[in-house]
Amino acid sequence: MNDGVPEVQAEEGTIGPLRYGEPVYRGCDNCGRAVKIVPLLSGNTLGGSLWSDGYLEAPQLPEQSLLGKCRGCGEIVCLADLPPHPAPGIKDKSEDYTFVPLAPDDYEYLLANLDNVSAAYQLYIRIMFWQVSNHKRRGSGDVEPLSDSERDNLMELQKLLGNAQADRLIKVEVLRQCQAFEEAEALLADEAFDEGVMSIVERLRQLVAERNAGLVKLFSCEPEQEIPVHFHR
Ligand SMILES: [Zn+2]
């Protein structure tokens, strides 16, 4: 699989009402079966929530996956890289050609098999594994400890992050969730942040001061309100 990350993320940012394009069919590069992809033309963050791991939960902005599992053979495929496939005929219309979203186990499998992949692709997989593994913690007040593989992933993720503001905020959150509070504190104190993300910085400072390692919701918006700040890479 190669690195198609930037194109897919650029699509996701389009502002407007929630609007889908016509389904596109591509062929699984393992078994040749059709894989149906419904492109998102536009969306917005009205009524959404932003979590401290950067995960955006927005009813008007469904996640656009880069990877999926083929329902024919179960292989993980890079959706953007698959070749075109003719739309299924009338007699196949009842078949389910959608792809299966990846689960934490799938990302773990990919991380165990990272041969010669680009840093950008590895970063994408590590952030996805982190966020998808955190889904079990969303909405629960309990601080479920990180598993060994989650912790290993966060340690490796940290090494891939640079000095851009979004990277630094993710790094603070990685350190906080790993209970490396002093290091998180130092990053929050030393570096300059833009006015636009100061509400997030203040909240993270407060959580670090409380020695709270739990995943938290940073913003929870009303249906007519958009999420004020993003820190997506
Ligand atoms: Zn397949």
C-alpha cells in the first residue's frame, strides 16, 4: 500500500451541508470483488464533539476512511489506490459491496507489518490505532489503563511528531495519557501557541496539573454550533 493520506484528508475539510456524491466502485486488489465507496462532497462540524486525542465526532461530517476491509476476502485495502471497477449489474444489486471499517486489531496487525512504509503513512496508522482503541473510553468516566500495545504505539507515535502546533498538542496528549505529566507540563509551558488554540492548551494544562490521564471531551457543541477549534494534523 502506498501513501494516499493527504488527498483523502483534503476532501474531508470541505465546508457546507452534509452531501454525498454518487457511489464509486473499485476492485479489491486481492480478490477482484467490487468495493463501494460513497464520496463525501461536503460536511460541517455542527453539533459535533472534539476529544482530547483529536478525534472529531460530528454527525454532519462522517469519517472518510483511507483503509477498509473487503467483504469478499477480508483483506485490508487502501481504498484510494484500488483500480476502477464496473458498477454491479441488476442481479448483484442486493449484494453488500460496502467495506468493513478497520477495528483496533486490524491496525495492530498493520503496525506489526510495517515494511518500508513512509513516515506519513505510519503516522496515520498510529493515530488511527490510538483513536479507534480510545472509542471504548468515550462516554465512560472510567480511566481504563492503556494496554501494552496501546502504550507502545504512543511511544512510537511521539517519535514521528514534529514541532508544528498540531503535532505539539498531540504530543502533549500522548504524554498525558501515558502519565508522563512532567514532560507534558514542560511542553505546555515552553512552547508558544496561537491564540486560537489557547482554550485547548488551558484545558490540557489543567488536566496535567490534576494528574488526570483520562481521555476527555474538549468541546461538545449544540446542534447549531460548530466546533470552534480543530487540531487535526
Ligand atoms: Zn477482496
